[in-house]
Amino acid sequence: MQEITAGTDTRSSQADKGVQGNLNAATAPNKSIHKDVWGTSRIPNACIITMGCAKNEVDSAKMRGQLQEGGWSVINDPTAADVIIVNTCSFIQAATEESLETIFEVADLKRVRSGQAKIVVAGCMPARYGDDLSDSLTEASRFVPCSKEDDILSVVDELIDRPKSSYAPGASSIPVVASSDPLYSAYVKISDGCDRFCSYCTIPFIRGRYHSFTFEVIEAEVTRCIDSGAREIVLIAQDTGRWGQDFDQPSTLACLMARLAELHPDTWFRVMYLQPEGVTDELLAAMASHDNICSYLDIPFQHADERLLTSMNRRGSRAGYQTLIEHVRSCVPGITLRTTMIAGYPGERDEDFEEMLEFIDEADLDYVGVFAYSQEEGTRAARLSDQVDEAIKQERAQRLRDVADAHSQMRVAKRIGSTMDVLVLGCEEDGRLIGRAQCQAPDVDGVVYLDHGQVGEIVQVDITDTFLYEMEGECHV
């Protein structure tokens, strides 16, 4: 097993107050964690700390609901919890190390050190490392992989020796607590798992084989989010473009999005993580014909060299991707395009990297996420002999990032003078009002700074200025 020791061991280096501060970043994405409303020590408290991507946030929300339904109070303060659940990310080594550092900080809390509180490590790390994790991470009392998160209630009850007869799941006497911080933008998973087995990727080993969720399940979750205040629904999965293909009567992502958009005409719908093969004319037509389907696609190309793409177990080429981009823009004028690229994949020569640079320069995309290749144990790419030196990987990643950012800044600046619909989200810590336009995905594409507006409303805004990815605007009266 790959070593899973974090670069800095913080197990005995933080006081409770310092740990709470360090955990703020980890708990911040978990915006719908609820305060203890039962007001009695008989009710056990749990705190969920979510690491990694939006898909983990969805999993945490599901565990939170199961705990509340089982009579637990889910609180925001790990120092007061009886059980602290760290929902980990382990997609790459850096994510594993960040999850480990958080676990070590939690282990140093006073209640944990004294034995009054227990740690549950959930999610990707237990799924990836399995039984080996219990030998390496003795701070945790239980390990719950992704596939077993539906059992979280029985796990935590057993951990504190709580009799199952002390609660009645689904009973009307157990309140369903609404968030004190409404989520005006919410993530909804439409499938789980992945069958692609890209040579560099650990997701199929962590999440298992691909399976779509039914329309009825998705629609119920979408309705719940909208009833809770959501004005934007972001559809996510490891491979969103495959939705519905595994049904007895196959369906498509385009059909799903069109049905949702028509059922909820006042709600924005956005799709993320769409592989190139998933960009169909049917989907583009659905986007073009529904104002509430965001004209935005996130398509991971990963590289431009056909030889390296084949080594990655991916289909595509520089010419093919350029043709796809041109076709998308012709079908949906004004569409926003994002991609991700990997620098320093094994066997990447100088000329291969230059080809990727030229592709990004020519493609003139709105946003590009750049990652230096991470050699992950258990993947085919990790066993390739022609690994690229770490310093070269980082240097190439930075060069690619610089080219991509230059294009992004110019494309964002061209929005000055335009009028956009903007979802008003709230205020930053400095009191500045912010929102997000359809051309901005959550957390990655910047925000719009507003002069006024009602939080939770979609308003028309004149874009007056930009800075890097950020925009400034004036709301119509």
C-alpha cells in the first residue's frame, strides 16, 4: 500500500481553539450542518467534516439526513461532538494528505483525547485503502467506505453503545431541521461510479462501477432542494454524460435536463464533469432551447496529444477536440466552456507539452483547470517507466496555467458592457454582496460583486468591470 502519512503530523501540536480554526475551511463547504435543537444531553451530537469535491458534499448531506432521522443532532462544532465524521477525499495523494491532516487535528481535540468523542473516517480513503487503513490510522474508531455510508446510523449508534430502540427513524416526533443558511445553489448527484478506467485515475477503485440514479430519485432530490430555497441545481457525477444508458429502457442526459428544466422553469440547471463523448447534439439542442439550462459545459480534455491520450485510455485528439469546440459554439452561441488538463503525464515529451500549449492557445476557452500529474498507486500510469521529473511537471503545469489564465482574463473582460442574469448568494466576510451568473460554476469561476440585490433572487445586472475571474455589476432597479 502507498504510504499514507501526511507531510506534517499535527496530532499533538494544536490546542482546541487552534484546531477549531484550522477546521473552519474543512467545514465551510458543509453549509447545511444544523445546530443542536433538542436541548438535552440525552441526544448525541455528531459533526461532519467534508473534504474534497462536491460529490462528497452530497454524500455528507445524505449521512446528515440519516443521522437526524435517527435522532442525532448534527452540529457545526467538532469540539462539542460525541462523534466526528471526517468524509475524506483520496483522489490523489495531495487530497489524501489533506484528509489525514484534518483527522490528526480532530484527534488532538480535548474530547477525543479524553475518550469522550470518537472519530469515524468515511468516504474515499477507506474505499481506496481498505483494511490496511486501520493499521495505519489508529486515531479512528471506525472506517466507513463510500459503499457503506448508508450504514452510518448503525455505525455511530454502536460506537457510543446507543440502543437501537432509543429512536424511531422516520417518526414525526423527530424534527427535520431546516438549514439556517439556505443553499441557493445545490448539488444533486445523478449517478455514481465510473467504468472508464483512465490510466491515471483511482475513481473506479474508490466508487465502483457506473450506475445511474432513476429520474424519480433525482426529481425528488431536486424538488427537496428547491423547496429548501435552491434557485440553481448543479447536476454532478463522475461521468454525467452516461446518465440513463444503463437503464432497461435507456435514456439520455439531454432528456433528464429538459424534463427537469420544464418541471422547474424558475430554477437554473447546470451540468458538470461531462466527458467529450457525452457532448451530443441532443444535449446542445436542450441547452439552446431552455433559458434555465445554463449555457455552460465542463469538458475534461486532459491532454491534446493523441499518443498520450491513448496511454491514458481516453479517446480524442487535438484536431478532434478543436472540431468539438467549434461545433459546440456554433450550436449554442455564447456558451461558456471549461476544461481540465494534466501536465507531466508519463512519457510526455517537450514536443507533446508544446502541442498542449498550442491547443489551449488556439481553443481560447473560458476556464482551464491545470493539474500536475500525480502518480497514484494501483493505477496503470503509475507503473509506466517513463515518469516525468517532479520539477518538470510543476514547471510545465505553471506554464500551461499562465497561458490558460491569460485567455480566461481576456474572455472575462469582454463581458464588460453586457447584461446578465445573476443569482444573488449573500455577502462575503467584508460585507460585499456577491452573486453568480450562468457563466460561472460554483467555487471555480469567480463571482459577481453587486451594488445591491435581494439574497436568493435572480436579478438583471449590467457588468461594469472585471478583475481576473471576478466581475462587478450594477443591478437593474
